[in-house]
Amino acid sequence: MWPEHRSQAHDVVLKRLGDAAAVITYKVMSTMGEETQSWYASTAYGRTPDGWRAVLRHETWIC
């Protein structure tokens, strides 16, 4: 049986860049069984004719 897996986002910040773009930054804590990992992440979004689309994602592990 697989161990329980859970992820949560904390300290979420949204920064709009005009009407055509936005950046969201956050800290992720992921727990699987007894092991917990954390990292910072940011995702940049751009507005397209079809709606908002992720255009770039960056992650930095917390040591």
C-alpha cells in the first residue's frame, strides 16, 4: 500500500503585471508518510485569447 501523500501551499502572493500577465509565488510543503519536503515555487501566467496560461515555473528547494 502507498503511504499517504499530501501537499499544501503556504505564503501565497499574487502580483498582477498589468492586464496581460501575473506571477504567483508560494512555499510548498509535501508530506509522504513520515517524510516532509519543502520548496519555494513561482509560476508566471500570461493571458491568451483562450484564458490564462502558465508560461514559466521555477522551483527552489529549501535545504
